[in-house]
Amino acid sequence: MRTGLVCLAVALLAASGLRADDGYLRYLPSDTKVVMTIEVPKLQESERKRIDEFLLQLFRLHIAPEVGKEVTLPISDLTRVAIGLPYLGTTNGVVVMHGKVDGKLFESQMKKAVDAAAVTTEKMGKPPVTVYRRKVNDKKLIEQFPQLEKVPAFARKLVAPQELHFTALDERTLFVSLAGKIALERSVRYRPTDSTPRTSTELTKLLRKIEPNDTATLTVMEDSLHPGLLLLVDDDTRETFEQFDHIRVHFRGGKSIEMFLEAKAKSEGDAKTLEARGKKAIGSIRKDLPDLLPDAARRKLLDGLLGSFRINRKEEVVTMTGSLGVEEMRKLLPAKKE
């Protein structure tokens, strides 16, 4: 079974002190191994609209469908969206949204869900906040994440959430837990601004490292492939996840979207293996593009992106770079379904 990581995200928050990042870091669970940050202020308008559309769909389908299709997001002026996961191959993580929270609007929207007996509430923390809980609608989850339909129902329960817990932690932060009540409960306790991050020392250090030109980042730590998937993937994939300390993907915007991947291997020998496998994987994907992507125009664009990738190695570090014009990237993305 061949696996590949395809990631697209854009954004960057205006540079600030390193400690300022703890505003979202302190809310990430201690078992977090995969983090994607989308820094909204530096997004181009079209990409900001995509983020808003995604969050609206999340809210409309899973948080408060009782409000109806004309729902308005109770958070505006987004500065960052951070997604933290315990493993790749699961959606059982947390979403932290920073911006301007309209507490009255959020409360009125959730009242409709509570009145419909679709949501339960409880007070939590000091000072208390209202925490909401509702069961996940499996059909609606697949509607938003069609790839889950390919996962057998018994396995889907391992990688997809069964319940949602969410709250407005403060006037700037909406928090959604797809990892159960405990993840939210602990984040409520970490509201004080002097709270220290619970993530591992190495992950915390990487997340605090801000590259001025980045538009978004994806950080993946070792042992981050879901244990259930370890039983399904091939030997090469399994060994790859045993050979790196971390992988960090930086996205940089402008006239073109640039991707910079850095993999820190556990040894120079492992780095050589990762370099070889990376080159082989790109070649294999380009060869199989006619089967993977029937649309000829989009296939040509993706082939151009893959062809731009350059892989290099220095001691234990493997890097991969690639780029594609903004207009070409927009054409590559699937069209929005009405």
C-alpha cells in the first residue's frame, strides 16, 4: 500500500514575540504529535474565503445545524486556526480558532441546538464557561470528509470522532475538541496566560520557531502514524515513520506558493534512506498520475508541481522544495460544490 502526504494550507500571523505563541500552544493536548497552523491575516482574499467556507461548513454540519444554512460564524477577524492531532490518520484532535468571538451570537445559536435536544451543556472551570456536547452525525462527517467513506465502519470509529465538545474559552478563542471531554476540560484549566504548554519539549520548541516568510506550517513528530494504520501500510512506510525525529513543512506565499519540507532523521544512514524514498515516491506518483487524476488539465498542473520538487540531504537533514504559481494552484484545487 502506497501512502503519500499531500498538504495545502496558507497563512501567517504578523511576527510577534515567541512567548506570544503560547496563546494557542497552551491549549494543545499533551499527546499532540501533529500540528497544522493557518495564519489567516497573510492569506490572500480567495484563500481566506476558503477558510471561512470550511469553518462555516464545520459549524453548519456538526456544531449547530439547527441554526440553518444562513448561519453566521460567531468568530470574525481570524488571526490563526490551529489543528492538533495525536496521530496522522485520525481526526480525533482539537481545533483552536483565534479571532474576535461574538459571545452573544454564539450563545443564541447554541440555544437553538439545546432547545432541539441535540446538544447538552455543563458549566466548567473557574470562572465558569458553558461547554457544549453533541454526537457526531456520521453521514455529515463523510459529507465534509469524503475520504472517510473508504474507511470500513469498524475502523472509522478508531480514527473519527464520535462526539464533539466545544466552547468559547474567552473573547478571542473558540475551542472544538474531537478528542473527547477531557481534552476540553484540561484546556479550560489552562486559560491563565501564564500557563505553560503541555506539548513535548521538542514539539513546543518547533512550534515557537517562527519563520518570517512562512504562510503556514505543518509539523509532524516521530511515532505519529496511527497504530491501526501501522498494521495496514507497507514496510517502507512503516520504516519511514521510524526513521525521523520530526518533519516540518513550511508554505510561503506571494506570486507563487512555495513549499519547503525539512525532515530531521535519526541518523545519517536514515537520512540517506529518506532521501532515496522521497525521490522514488515522486517518480512513482508522476508515473501513476493518469490513474490518480483523470482530469488532464489538473493532472498537468500537478505534474508541474511534482516536477519542481528538489530533494537534497546534508548529514541527518533531508530537504525538499517545490513551487507552483498562485493561479495554477487555484486551478489545481477541486472546484467548490454548490
